Amino acid sequence: MPPPPNPQRGQQSSVNLQMAEQELDMITNLFNNILDSCHKKCIQTNYSEGDLNKGEQVCIDRCVAKYFDVNTKVGLQLQKMEKVTAKK
């Protein structure tokens, strides 16, 4: 005989789904911000080739690396601030 339905389990699944959707939205926004920022900075508007040239590739690699580095540092700083606030 199957176990009886557990309403708390359904609520937890709903919360997990909402959290996953929020995380997906955050990742999508991060990707779009990186794309916009690095594209404007590294790729000229007058395209002469279908592929990125060496300079554009290097610029994009550096831009993305810097973006992730700053994003990580900001996230860590926010976590520290949350811990300090929670202790008060």
C-alpha cells in the first residue's frame, strides 16, 4: 500500500521549484548582462568577418573573466554583510 500523501512534501516541492526558477532567472540575467557588456566593449559594430578576430577573442575572454571575478567578489561581500546583520 502506498504511503499517504504528505501536504508538506508538496509545499516543499513548490518552494524548491520557485527557488530553481529564481536561480535560472538570475543566471539568465547574468548571462545577458555579460553578453551585452562584453559585446559593446569588444566587438566593433561594423562587422567585416563572420568570426571573431584574435583581438576580439582575447578581449571577450578577459571581459568575461573580469565579470565573473567581480560577480564572485560582490556575492562574497553580500554574504559577509548578511552574516553581520544576522548576528545583530
